[in-house]
Amino acid sequence: MKIIDIQICKYDMSLLMSHFSERVDKTMLRNICTAFFFVGCLSCSTALKAQHFFDFNGKSVSPGTKEHFTITIADQDTATFIPVTVFHGKESGPVLGITAGVHGYEYAPILAGQKLIKEIDPEELRGTVILVQVANVGSFLGRSPYTNPLDDRNLNRSFPGDAEGTITERVASFISEKIIPRCTYFVDAHSGDAPEDLMPYSAYYQHDKKEDISSKGREMAKHMGFDHVIVFKTTDKDYMKKGAPSLYCSAQAFKWGIPAVDIECGRLGMVEEKFVEKIVAGLGSLLNYLEMTDGDPVVSQGIAFVEERSYMSSSYTGFFYPLKSGGDYVRKGMKIGYITDFFNKTRDVVYADTSGIILYMLGTPPVNKGETLVAIGIIKE
Ligand SMILES: [Zn+2]
């Protein structure tokens, strides 16, 4: 845009020069034209860059700055808060919403969010980034996988939430009402919770009747540097039906017409720098792709798309011994783990029910009958 501005102004100037060159002193004319050129450029680019304040939670964020918010969420008995950073670019552009810590024991995305405070420069940004640093502070401070100990609810099964409900429902409601509708694009960042041995991937929502936002989500998911992209096929899902709760944070965005991506990066509730960095790089790449920052997005060569997943669940309560890890390729019939009772007697041997890649595997010993042991992604050639 900037280059076009200057070309237009140069064109105006040369036109002026040729028009009047026969009649007036050339030096004087050059001076007038140079002044015209700068004023013109300034006003052209100011008009194109014009960026307003971004009003959020009762505060106006100035263009080219960032603001941190600590948003109190409370009911009669208990209180929590949501830490949010708003980066408001100098130039206008889309609004990207990012949530970390919807599961507060998933540290890689939470630590990536902390790094983004320095990584995203609002002076260099086009548009706005709303970054929820830790959506589920109750789960984070309580060191609680899956659920918020304040009300024992899973935030990522609580959307769209309820402003008059339990504390987790109120958190979901704030995100649904005050953040998601402001966004042009949305990313919910997760990693493997305490027992989850996950492989890194991005995932996008797909719906047959929402082709435009589905394909926009697909492009987002492709431009974040992951080798594997999972397709969340939602056409027949109950949570996409009108009036049904959307349950998941990013599904709420998708339901409201916003291209939405999930990422999973990190495992077993651990802090591993390589996964933190991968998330930072992936979100940076997405900002480049969305032209909110200057730079080239990273696209993995030969991305594998996973359109079908197979889930295998436990037939016993006891100890699970995995023989594979997240990211391993398996063939149908391959031995992938076994289950013992509380006296170390083998009760079941688990064989892969399909060929594919292990997206998720239970990575710690406790297992309850009916729980998911493994999710295998089926890759079509
Ligand atoms: Zn999660």
C-alpha cells in the first residue's frame, strides 16, 4: 500500500512539472512540488493507515500500543480472573483472537503467550491481537488437569457459558460475549494435558454449509508450520446445531462464522522449550500469513491431512503400559500397549485397530475402564 501511495504522488508531481514547466521558474516549481509531494504522501498514507482506538473492557487502547487487562470474574462465593493482553497495531487490519490455558495444566501454549508479549510489536502490527494469557486461571493455579477445581468443570466443554452460572460458565461467557465476537480469526492453543502424550498439530473446523470459513480455517492451519493438519468435520455434529451448546472454545467462534483453528503442541503437562518455541513460531507465521506482520509464513512441505480418527478405549481399570508414543506410525494389528490389574497381572493387550499416526496416547499409568487409550489419525494418500 505504501509503495502505491508514493507512485501516485510521484505521478501527480511529474504531471504538475510538465504542465507548468514552460511558464514558471523551475527551481521554485520544484520546491512547491516537493512540498506538495510530502504533504500529499502524508495525507494519503495517513488516510490509508487510519487506525482508531480499540475499546476493550472499558479502556481505549491507542494505535501502536499494547495493554494488559486483569478481568475479574466472580459469583457470590468465589472469584477468579482472566489475564488478557491487547496488541493494537498502528495500521488497521483484522483482529486475531488467541486463547491459551483453556486447560490450565497445558503449559506450552501458556508460556508461548508470555513470550508473545515481547514478540508482537504493536508498532509493526496491522490490526489487533487479543491474547488470553490463561483462560482458566483456577485450573492453572490449582495445578488441575482438565477441570477448574473451583467448580470441577471443564472449560472446554462449557461454551458458550452462562453469565449467571458457575465460575467456569462465567469465564466461558466472558470469552464468548466479549472476545470471540470481536475477532476476524480465532486460534485456541492447547497441548497434552497431564496424562496426554500428544504429537504437535494444527486443526481446523470444516462444515459442508460453511465452505468459506472452512477454507479460510484450512489456510490458517496450513500456515503455522505444522507437518500434520487435522480436519474437524462438524457437518453432523450436535454441537454445531442451532440452539445446541458449542461446548468447545474454538467451536463457538466457528459457529459464529469466524474461521477457527486449534493447535496442540506439547505433551504430558510438561514445559519443553522446543514446543513453546514451535507455538511462538507458528503464531508468528500465522500473523505473516494474515498480513498483520511483514514476513513469510512457514508452510511444511507435503503436509499430511488427517480426515479420520480412530479412538480405542480401555476395557479394564488398572495400570496402562504404552509401548508407543504420540507421533509414532503404527500398522493395524501392531501391539501398542497393555493393561495390568493392581497386582501386575496382564488383563489386556492393546493392538492398533487401524494403520496411521498416533495423535494421542495415554502416557501415564492410571486408567479407568472406558477411557480413551489412543487416538490414531488416518492419513489418506
Ligand atoms: Zn487442552
